[in-house]
Amino acid sequence: MSFEQLGLSTDLLRAISDQGYVNPTPIQEQAIPVILEGKDVMGGAQTGTGKTASFTLPMLQRLQVHANTSMSPARHPVRALILVPTRELAMQVHDSVKTYNKYSALRSTVVYGGVSIDTQIDIVRSGVEILVATPGRLLDHIQQKTLTLAKVEVLILDEADRMLDMGFLPDIKQIIQLLPEHRQNLMFSATFSPDIKKLASKLLHNPVLIEVAKQNSVSELITHVVYPVESAKKQELLVRLIQQENLQQVLVFTRTKHGADRLAQRLNRHEITSEAIHGDRNQLQRTQALDNFKQGQIRVLVATDVAARGLDIEELSHVINFELPNNPEDYVHRIGRTGRAGAKGFAISLVSKEENSLLVDIEKLLGIKIKSEQISGFELKETSVNDSKKSAPSEEQRTKRGGLSKQNKKTNSFVKHGEKVIHFNKEGMTRNTKRANNKADDPLFTQPYISKYADVNALIDESSELNKKPNHRQLSKRPVPALFISPATNKQKKSEAS
Ligand code: AMP
């Protein structure tokens, strides 16, 4: 299918062609016509699938009737509100809006916290039709009466799952109260947790459920590799991998901000230019680090999960998990930085013995067994009797315990190669079934976002739209990242829906 067949205007087609896009991605193909019709959408997609254009393009087309060149702010009320969880994503989404809106007179801007509100106020006051915002800063503007949401026609919640993770729900509820009742609602989420389904059921009216449901798309595009290694040798192994493979642009994930800083310093000492990006760095530092990385001035960007959320870095070939995330869903978010828009990518994980239960959970979620490789000099030491309980599971055990489906077993065989194959200790294996619930040691996780507008619950009327019974089709019961929905889950959903 071509973009022309989707019913987009010539100005938008021109902007798309300027970008060099030839064909719409699957989510664009499915979402654009539906959004153009004015329907609500629940989109199951993560970054890297082309989802930003999938909602931005039809949104711009629908707002085109309002485009005008008047200097009067009153002629440019906010018509589309795009809520996003992080500053970085806000900037990126706004960049996309500008890209696709370049041949139109519609105005847009972005507001997010962590920077002075004053310059934002001037732009917002002059009138914009499209506003990209993080929830807290948007409420700051509303409190200062710099903008009103009374004319909003389209509400878009991007990365809704992460917004809930970050504690934005009270702010979102309050914002929704300020919107006109009659509007189009679009919600995008990489995962369908019960909380997301609850929010969707209250927010969306007869939504069309659109998922990027190619369960194999990740395994086709992204090569996953695990390097079992002692924790103490991880830094050395990382340096070796980067140098040996001559990697020029690598996004490395750590669990803690201190860990990110330490690792960046260590890499720099090995003349591998790198910077850290995490919640303790101010906006300027974060933007600068990201720009340096995008422009190739540094080879490695070391990031925590929250800071890296939604980062769109073109042609990023390698994501390295220096430490596995506590929540398997975060693995999906992390590797979403690579293998984007059809490009090939590598997701490499350095896994210590202590992290094996996390690896099992990730494999279970993905429905694949991740191949394991080893580099000479970094072999795992033979496990002693005393710590055998913590030892790594065998492939067989990982398969069983991971509960992989027969189909996956067949289609994703466990390939081993490299200098030496690792033999996991099979004795005394116990799987740590207690999955760590604590989020990464990032202030955005450890100190949940507390809304400044704490009294919001009192403001939400029980009879409000948010509390009405849903009348749209049910979403699936199990939280599954959109990219990994198995055919079985799809079938189940269809039968639930019918
Ligand atoms: P997103 O999922 O919105 O973060 O987009 C991921 C990347 O894909 C961005 O760099 C987009 O510029 C790019 N992209 C979006 N749509 C297309 C398309 N139809 N063809 C090629 N690249 C695209």
C-alpha cells in the first residue's frame, strides 16, 4: 500500500515524501484511515513502529479546516492535545509534528517541565492549534491561565503505559475534565496492563483496536544475544565488545543513575567517548548528551530506563543491556530503540548469575529463547555447591520454566555459537519466581511523581465520562507488549470480542 491510497492531502504527501518514506508502516496503514474517519483508537504499538506519524498525519489533516494566518491568538485555540510522559518524547513528537506540518499554516508548540515556563508562555499565548505537553507542565500553564483546552477536538495519549507508571494518572484525569465532551480520543501504549485497559475503557468511545501484531517482527529485525558474565567483569566485557566490534553508536542501559555515570566515566577512560542520560541530569545536559549522540560526537549513550523512554535515534544498530531491567516489559521498551522502521538491530545483554530469573521472565514474555554467546576470558566461573541455587538455568530448564509455546520452540531454535559454548550448571537449579517489583533506582521511579494538583480526585465527578461503563470491545486480559502478541492471543481476543 502507498501513502496516496490512505487518503492523505497533497501537502501531507509532499511532507512525507520529503522525509523519504516510501510506504506506510503497518500501524500507519491501519490507523490513518480510521483516525481520518474521526473514530477513537486504542493503538498497541511502541516507538520504532512509526506510530507518531500514524496519529500525527491524520490529526493534521482533520485540523486543516482551521488553518489560518491571522495574527490574533483567538483564531488559534488549541485543537489537538498530545500528552506524553517525558520531555524527550515531547520534543521528538513535536519535531514530527513540525516535519509533517511544514506546508500548513497550523501552529504547534511543545511544553514540558524542567525548563523555565516563561518562554513557553509567550508562544502558547500567541496561539497554537497543536500542543504537545507533559501533564504536569500543562497543568502549570492552565493554572497560570496561559491557555484553555475548551476547543480541543483531538486528545492523544502517547505511551500511556509509561504515563501511568510515572504516576501521571491524577493529572491526566484532571486534564480530561477540562476538555470538551465531544472530541476524538487516541491512546497508544506498548503494553496492555489492567490499568491501561481501565483507562481505555473510561476514556475511549467505541474505539477501534489497532495493534502491531506481527509477533515475529522483533525476532526478524532484531538479533538478541546474551553474554553470561560475572558482574565484576561486565565493564571490561562491554569495553571489549565495543572495541572488538568497532561499534560507533551504542545505547547502553543501566539500572541506576549512579551506575550510568560510573559506566560513562569508565568508558571515557578507555577512550570510548560516552555520556550518561538520567533523571538527575538537567534538561540542558540531557538534550546536549542526546544531540551529541545523534550527531556521532559520542559513541555511547548510557541511559536509565526512564530517561531513554521514547528516544528516537535513527539507525541505532546496537542496544546493550549492561544490566537487565527488573520488569521484562522494560526490555521491550529498551530494545525498541533498535530495529526501527525496518532496519536491522542487535539487542545484547550482559547477564550475571543473579540476573537469570530476570532473563527467564524476559524470554517468557517474548516467547523466544535468546541465544547465548561467550567471549574468551569472560567465561562464567564454575558454580560452587554453595551458590548452585543461584546458578544459571540450562537452556532446557529456561525453556520449561519460561513456559514457551510449542510453536516458539520450533521456530526459534536456540542457536549457540562463538568461541566457546557455555554449559550452565544444571544441578540445584531453582528459579526465583518472585519477580522484583521495585522499579529502577531512578528518581522518577523511586520517588513517584506527586501531582501538585493533589485534590484532583475530588474534582472527578463520579458520573463523569471517566466513570461511565465502557461499551467498546474488550481488550485482552493479559498484559502483552504489542509487538509480541501471539496468534493465540489474537484469536482469544477475537473470540472475546465477538
Ligand atoms: P516512531 O515509531 O514514531 O518513533 O517512528 C520511528 C522512526 O520511523 C522515526 O525515525 C520515523 O521518522 C520513521 N518512520 C516513520 N514512518 C516511516 C515510514 N513510513 N517509512 C520509513 N520510516 C518511517
